Amino acid sequence: MNLLIQARSWMYAIKQRIPYVQNLKQVAILFAVCIFCISCSQVPSTTANPWKTMTLPTEAIFSDIAFTSNSDRGWLVGTQATLFETKDGGETWSQQSLDLGEEKVTLEAISFDGDEGWIAGQPSILLHTEDGGDSWSRIPLSAKLPGAPLDIIALGKSTAEMVTNLGAIYKTENGGKNWKALVEGSVGVARGIQRSNNGKYVAVSAKGNFYSTWEPGQTEWTPHQRTSSRRLQNMGFNDDESLWLLARGGQVQFSKSEDYEEWGEPIYPEVSASWGFLDVGYRTPEEIWVAGGSANLLVSPDGGQTWSKDRDVEDAPSNFYKVVFLSPQRGFILGERGTLLKYVPEAGTAA
């Protein structure tokens, strides 16, 4: 009863102060408009859009792409055991099927050296081909494998390196018949792990609280504290073996050298961004593309000093998860629900 009386009292008070409440409402609306205007992106648009947007017939999230020795033949993998093949450099794609039984499979990574290729996936998937993908054979993995396969790199004839989501690194030199463990300790559950051209690894913890590095010859991963209070989203290597990182809130940062404890100042390509960056891709040593949620794509032609935004791709109904440049003239951006962007050099550079 007391609550009912109190509620009636509040209603009476509000009725007596309707002009004041209306004024408050107007102020709130004006404030919201101001916030909206402030949050409007001030990043200039690119002068050209060098990306062709394609939609493939799938609801999957694409995770990786690779090409064989025949530079026009390539493969695209993703969730829901998704596998697409192209024979014209990525202009058109045809969906292929794999006999993986009733398992719910995510194909995480694909890599080729010549016509020999590998696919790694979860929960425990490893596939191998020696004929460019005409046929795939499944390689059994031990039930004692620490974690699930997260990435694999083809390194030469019958040779590959595989890493799991717990940071276990293995190498085979006989086509997957035997594997040698390269690191003894686990890094813990990782959000993502990336490898440099020289065999170094960087792993971001599942919650983004810290990152770890490993170099050939080391027996354990080396943990590092994150560079700010912002949780880490993703990390990877530059061509000179230094690191880049993406943190929550649209932060980009580059290490100053191969010393993983020395970092440059944080960069915010789009200060007002409420969405996050998900991946970085270098087209050239200076031209950097950063992709993220809600089809956001930005580019820097000068190593991160200035940025512009490709607004021609904003209507794609997808997050952009991965940026892959196989050469300065061949690149792809992997999205979801069948969204794939192909770099089209003749459209001009984005500046």
C-alpha cells in the first residue's frame, strides 16, 4: 500500500512539472544529437575503391585462403566445413564437399607449397593433398593432442608446421606420418596465433589480457603484459619481424623493433569508432589495410601516419575478419555470410 501511495505521489509531482519535464526531454534530444554529430566519422574517404565485393552461396564465416603453384587455382575455407575452389584467380568460385562424417567442423587454415597443401580445423581435422586439391586425404591426429588445430603452414616437400589453440607447435617432415613437438609448455587457450616468415609465433590470450611469443629453439612461450588497459583483439608480424597489435576500441599499435616490450604510441585511425578492428594486412611495406566489424575498412598509405576510409564497401552485410595479400596485386578480405572482397588493382590505389 505504501508503494502505491508513493507512486501516486510521484505521478502528481510529474504532472505539476510537465513544462520542466518537456524541457528536460528537449535537452536530452539535443544532447543526443550533439553526441551523434561528434561521433560522426571525420576520416576522409578513399579516392578510389580497389575492392570488388562478391557474395558466395553460403552462410559460413570464411577463415583462410591459399593458392597452389598454378597461381589461378585457389581454395577458401571456413565454418560449417566450408570449402570453395577457384580456377581463375578468385574471380569465380565453386563450392566443394568433403567427406567428414557427421562432425560439426570448422576449417581454420589452409596452406600450399606448390601443389602440396594442408587444411587444419576443429575439433580435430587435418587434411592433406599432393595434387593441388583434386583429392584430399584425412590424417589422423592423436587423441592426446593438446588443443585443437588452429593453423598450419606448408614449408616444403612433405613438410608442414601445425599449431593448436593451446599453443602446441608440431612439425612433420614426412607428410604427416610423424610429428615432432617444438615447444614443451602450453600458452593456454588463445584467441589467435600467428606465425612470422621466420618461424616466430605470437599468441593473444582468449580474454585479451596478455600476449605470448615463441621463437625457434625456445622450449617455452614467453608471456608479455598488454600495452594498455584495453584488451587485445589480434596481433601479428610485420615483414621485419616486429609486431602489430589491435586492441579494443579501434586501437592500432606497432612495436619499435624486434624487442616485444618496446611499442610506439597508440594510433586511433577512427577515434569515434564504437566497433573493433579485427585484422591488419600489408599490401606493400607502407600501405596498410585495417578491417573490422560492420564492414569497416581503412587504409594508410604511409605506415599508419594518415588514414582514409573505404566507404564504398560499407553496405556489405558482414564483419571483415581477415585481410590477406598474397602479393601487392592479389588480395582478399574474408567476411561472413558468403562475403568476400577481391583486390582489383586496375581500380587504382586507395589514397
